[in-house]
Amino acid sequence: MRAVLQRVTAASCTVDGDITGAIESGFLVLLGIEDADTVEDLEWLAQKIIGMRVFSDESGLMNKALADVGGDILLISQFTLFASTKKGNRPGFTKAARPDVAIPLYEKMIDKLSALLGKKVETGIFGADMKIALLNDGPVTIIIDTKNKE
């Protein structure tokens, strides 16, 4: 699994003109799932996302986690995070999990993040043509890959 966390002051997802999810302060999380991913990867990644201390404390240092600042999460599935760009200029997506593998893991990630955060996680729609709007805060952008745990 690969996640791109963007600290935001606002973010939303729109599909066919309807807002499917919106947050104020928190994380916009772009989530890529590959065939080799497991529930163990999901558990580890969810803990990392919730525990990431990139919000400012009283001294202006990045010492606070999402729960410390009452932040929210907008979770967006994004298979293009597993694009292969080694050959030519057209990316390949053979490492990205097919929907029969990805959808259950995506749904479990929604549930896990909601449980850890103690509130609803906002989402896009898996596989839809989504329009994402965000106001990046900092900017702070962190990439986390479960294949690089050590």
C-alpha cells in the first residue's frame, strides 16, 4: 500500500457534480493498493496515518497528530500511485490491485481509520472520475509505503 498524506485546511471530492466527501483541517489521503497488499499492511499504514505528527504545537513545531488537533480525513482511492514509468511515456498500472482485491481493502481502511480516529472518515467513490479540491497547508506532503517499513 502506498499513501500520500497532504495536510490541508480544506479538501473535498466531487463526482458528477455532487460532493461525496469534504473536510476542513486534517489529511487528504490518496491511497494506492497493490495485489501484494494484506490486512497487515492496512493495519500498519492506518496506525502510521493516525499517528503522523505533522501538525503545529504551541511553539510552531510539527509535534501534534491528527487526534491532537481534532482533524479529519478525506480518503481517496488512487490506483495511479502504482504507475510504472520505466519504459516510454505511457504509464503502466500492472502493480495496482484489481477492484476485487482493492475494494475490500479500501473499505477496511475506511473502517479502520474511522475506528482509530473516533469519527467518520470522508471518502470519494472507488473507481469514479473524481474531482479533488484542496488547500494544502504548509505545504506538508508525506509519502508512506508499506513495502518500506524498515
